[in-house]
Amino acid sequence: MIVISNKEQLVKNGETEFNQKARVLALESLESALNAVDPEQIIRSRLLLKNSILKVDGYSFDLTQFQSIYVVGGGKASGSMAEAVEQVLGNLVTNGHVNVQHGNKHKTEIIKLHEASHPIPDESGVKGTRRMLKIVEQAKKDDLIICLISGGGSSLMPLPRGEISIADKRRITDDLLMCGATINEINTVRKHISDFKGGWLAKKAYPATILNLILSDVVGDPLEFIASGPTVPDSTTFSDAIKVLRKYGLWDKVSASIRKVLSDGEKALIPETPKVEDEAFKRVYNVVVGNNRFASSAACEQLKSSGLNTVLLTSTMEGEARHVGVMLASIAREVFISGNPVLKPAGIVAGGETTVTVSGKGSGGRNQEIALAAALKLRSMDGVAVASLNTDGIDGPTDAAGAIADGKTLARAVEMGLDPGEFLAENNSYNFFSKLDDLLFTGPTNTNVNDLSVIVVL
């Protein structure tokens, strides 16, 4: 069971009775959302085996028709997904290799769990990815490959193309993250400097059958962008990747090896990523087993069970984190004043993934920045709270999952001599909420379906 470990302290920080109640409700809804997308539970409930027939989401596979069953994949949730697959299939699994994040605590007997780095890829990730390819390339037409994909898969399954080094790939990944590029833009570049992503896994596994189980961490669940789509046709091109780098002023800064691969691809000197007409994809079955909408709905159900009028505002929220924070606070104020768009007591849930364009020298994550921007606009409202977290339990390069703010946050900060505006300008939300003891801590959750923000207005 996933819990917010410092929930008791967070509630006490509410100061007033109404603020404390609002905090309790917001935090409980976030915990419910996290537990609803526990990867192990999802796989065991969605992957059903009876009399040698494996069923998932309307697809059926007669396992007696396959000579071997292999398991490959990678991502923040891949360890728990692999563990669950073994629980369902047992000794029917022939072999497997899955890349997991350093510190993985899951145990498997047949599937090898190989630790690698996230969010910046490392040589260990390359080594593990090569082992996956060795498994799938030996697969035959009467073999089944179960692929486990979750958020973080792009970083955990690196295989640079051509003469590109892992250091080159790390640098461009870091630069794109820092400049505020969207996950889709980042993955457009990643796919075209990789020999694994952008459909290459499916191409190299052909003619084997692939069942791809996906825990989505991309807004709207576009399959080709989840872990950069190793089993999915790629609609983007080398030209698109170059445009992304030029858009953020990075084209002249990337390594010569990356420019060469992308330029050669644009000139058709090397093959494009596999496209939809490729016959390999006729033997691929992609199933999204969990996503942000699933988690957001669970948060709403928890709020409703507590007697609140609820609205799932969106599960596809995007934009600059600080702007989203202002928007959430403005919605809270509208409900507080007028009862629109939902009557008090109200619980509003918004999911998705925002971005932070880093201009300051502080520390923080996008959810902490959402909460800080919201705090500036929640002034003097009693019984109102805004909480936001990353479902993987790690918000940006910090040990916090997110943060919570209410109508007293600003006053508490001023009493301590803190200027919230300065902290926001420096992208220093972590240190701001650390001083207030209003950071959310869950530890790594072993799942990832983007971010969740909850508004409670009593």
C-alpha cells in the first residue's frame, strides 16, 4: 500500500480546522489514486490465464500455439510488472530480460531484472538493451514476446545509433529537459538517435508475435511516444527531430555524431524508423493497462465517497507548471465565491504533465512549482487546499513527490521571512516548501502515470 509518509504533519500544518480537513481530503484522494495504478495489481487483474488461454482486454492467445514465451521491457514500473507476469504465467516463461531503475527491490526467478539509470541513461542501460535485442532477434514465428513498457522506459532502454555515444545521448536528454521541451518532442529526438526505439524492437523481433503491456506516462496515451514507442510505428521523421533541436536552439550545440545521424537520415542515407505499413506491426498487440485517467478517476471516487461534489477536470493537462498553478488556484477561488463549476464542498482533479522552463538556480519539480504558484493566489481562503504530486514519487531531481498549499501558506511564509515570489523566480519550490514542512513524501512508488493535482474547497 502506497502512503504519503508525512501526512500527519501535513495535516497539522493546516492551522485552521477547515484547512486541516481540506488537506486530509486532498491527501487521501492522492493516496487512492496511487494505489489504483499499482503495476503489480493492474497486471494480475488484467492478464488472465485459464486453460492455456491468456486473455487481456479482448485479445486471446492460445499459449499451446507458441513454442517459447519471452519477456522484455523497461521503465519505472517494469520490475513490479515483471514480477506480476511471472505470478500469472509461472514456468511458461522461457526467458526474459527487463531493465529497471537502480535500487529496484522486486524479485523474479526467470526474468532477469537489470538495473540502469533514470532519467539520464547510462552504459548499464545500453548493456541491458543489447541483451533484450539478443533475445528478440532469436525469436521465431511461433514464439510470443511479452513486452512491458512504462514511464522512464526511454532512459532505461538506451541504444544509441551509429557513432553516437551514451554521453552524447545523456547530454542532449539533459539539455532538452532543461529547456522545457515536451515529452513528445524529447521522444521525437530520442527515437531518431536510437536503434531500439521508434518501432525498431518490433522490426527486429519479427516474425514473432508481440503482446505489449503499457503503463502510460504520456498525456493522451499516444503509443508511439510512451517509452519512445519501441513496438509502435513511428509517425515522426529525422526532419522532425532536427526541427525540435532548432526550436530550442540546440542544433549547433549537439555533438557532431548526433548531427551526422540526423542529417544522414534526413538525406535518406540511413533507414527511417519503421512506419505503419511495415509488416512487422501486423503481429504486434498494444494494450494500455493503466494511465492517468485511471488514477484521476480513483482520486475523484475517493473525494466523492467523502461527501464532496466532484469534477474530473482533465487527465490531459499540459503547460508551464507555474501557469497551471495559477489556473488551479483561480478555479478554487471561483468555486469558493460562486459555486462554479461545482458546488461546495467540492473536489476537483486534474491530471497530466506540465513542464518547467528552468531559469533560476534553485531546486524543485513541476508539481512543487504548481503548488507554489497556486499558494500565491490562495490568500485568505479558509478550507481550500491544492495538492500536486508526481505519481512515481519523485518530483524533478528531488526526494519529494510534490507539495501542498492552502489559504494560509502565504501568511506562514511571510511570518518566516520568506518571499514566495523570489522562490518561484529561482525555480526554488523545494526549499520553499521544505521550510514550511509542506513537501509530500511517498518514496519511489514503482509506478508512473504522470502527475495529479487535487483542489478541495469546503
